[in-house]
Amino acid sequence: MNILVVTSHDILNDISGTPKHILKLVSEFAKRNHKVLVLHLKYCANQKLTKYDYQYGVFVYEIPPIQWFLGSLKLIKDFDAQVCIAFTYGAAGRFLPVLKIYEIPLLYEVHTVFKNVPVTSIIPYTYEQLEKKVCKYAQHMVVLGNEVKKMYVNQRKLDKDKISVIYPSVTIDEFVENFQAGRFHEKKTDTINVTYLGNLIFDNNGIDILLDAAKIVCSRSQNINFIFAGQPYDSEKKYPKQLYELGGRVKFVYINNTSEVKEIMDQSDILAHTRRYSLDSLSVQSKLAVYMANGKPIVATNFADYQYLIHERQCGYAIEPYPELIAQGILQLSNSIDSRMMMGLNSFNTAKKYFNLSTAVDRYLTILNSISRKS
């Protein structure tokens, strides 16, 4: 099958969740002997069309706005795409005219859910209307959570059989040995490390909620520290008051590669996943797959699919997004190694069931094959 992948993300250089998710799928499609072409529709002007030889026979083209249409047409013609998978509304919207011209079947993957935007907000409203056209054109859609699917079915009136829920996944085998070693590893200190991994700036990730919870925790316990790990944004400048009040009990660690993520996860006892209630938070994030595969207990906010994945499966606590309640959950887990071990095991088993990359790729390929046009 000739699979065309369209994205608005720099999947070769950006190590954040969505680009890594896309790159993993691209690699797996190619390793299973499918022909894959990736078009990165950049929003940055003043650059020429650039070709990169990735691996497994995959070529990635960076295409500036002036070439989105004509540059893509030639590449599509030469590649003979049988099906396209477009990640996020940005890529799908930019590429919709080309898809229509060549009548290429589309699998559209939703990462951000649109709010209802008033007509007076011209740019957001235009994007919202364009995404509705993408949903109408797409032969199938993938969403990253059951709550997202419900919204598209109930509010957008889309056929539920047209939408599949597939969570961002990890290669479970890479975590097995590390998980088994970590479960029976005796810590040399009594210090409990609570870790947040991911974007350190976006408000919907609830960093301020977790910092306020950290202040409460640190006032009640002397052996709990916090690690905020993400890419090198100006996080410390955004939260100066909280950091001053917490002193050395909180560290911001800037990570640039996956090996650093593994090291931080190894040092962690409890993983935090605080999100604000918003449409931006409906999709399950890639970090949850990493959290669970590492076999650690999780304290998360009780929103969207987290109630089912974390609370009902006893992988930690899914809590209302209030600092006092988050702090209580962290303190409870810090006082019981048995609970941390039990919930960590449940997390790992949940990762095997819901976040296994091999199973996810099987599902993607089944969908792609069912909608693809035959050569």
C-alpha cells in the first residue's frame, strides 16, 4: 500500500508528543513493507522545498506555503498515493484541495477539538469551518479518546462507525526489562520524586495547579521533591513566585532527547498529569503511554478518559483539579510503597492493553487498507 502522510509538525527534529507519535507510525508502516511518503506542510515562509532521506525507504519533504499546492501535486503524481493519513486539522485543511483533485481517500486524525467559534472571530472561525469540510471529506477518522468521539458524534452529528479511538502508543517491549528491574529496586534514600513530563508553558496542562499542590505537599512532608521535565522554554520566568517559595524542592529539567526521558522516569516514584477542564484536554496525551509503560503510579486530574484509564483500573488517583486534592493524592501515595507497587503494576498492564504500538499499528493499517483505492 502506498501511504501518503501529511503533517504540520517537524517530525524529524521535534521530540514533543505529537511529532514523536507520527514518526513512530511512519516508521512502523515502512517496516511492514508499505511505501510511505511524508509531506511536512510548513507554515514558515521563505524556504524552498527540501527533501530528507529518513530511513526504511521513507522520504520526508518540507514544503513552504508557496509550494503547498503545486509542489505537492507533482510529488503526489510521482508517488501514486493510494491513501492519505493527515495528522491534525492544520495539515488536513492545508492539503484538502490536493486530496479532492486526486480523489485520494483520507484518514483524518484529530488532536485538537474545536470550540464553537463566533463568525466575528474570522481566523478561528475559518479554521473551524475548514475542519468541518475535512471531516465531511474523510472516509474515516481517528481520535485520541472516547470523549472526543462522543463530541463528534453528538455535536457534529458524524457517524460513530466512521470514527475509531486509538490512543498514542509506545513499543512495550522497550519498557519490559526496565519495569521489572525498577519494581524490585531498593531505593538508597527515602526521598520521593514526583515528576511531571511534557509541555511546561501551555495553560491547559495545569502547571500552576501542580505547583500550588507542590507547595502544600512540601509544607507537610520533608522527603518529597518535584521534577518538571520538558523542552527548554522559559518556564522558570513564568513561575518565579512559586519557585521562590518552594526553594530547592522543585526542579525544572529541560530535556532534548529520549534517553534523558528514560533517566528521569527511572528516578521517579509518582507521576503527575494535571490538566485543566477544556476541549484542548479531551484527547489523551502521548505522555500517558510513557507514564504507564514505566510502571509508576499516576496522580491525574479527573477528566475525559482518565477516569476510566487511571481510576477504574487502579493505576493511581484521578482527582478534581484543585491543588489541595492533588496534594492529598500525592501524600497518600508517598506514604505507601505497597500502593505504589500495586498501582505501578496496574499501570504497566494497562499500557500493554491500551497503549501497545504493535496493536495500534495493526488497527491503523486495517483502516487504511479498508479505505484505500486499489492500483
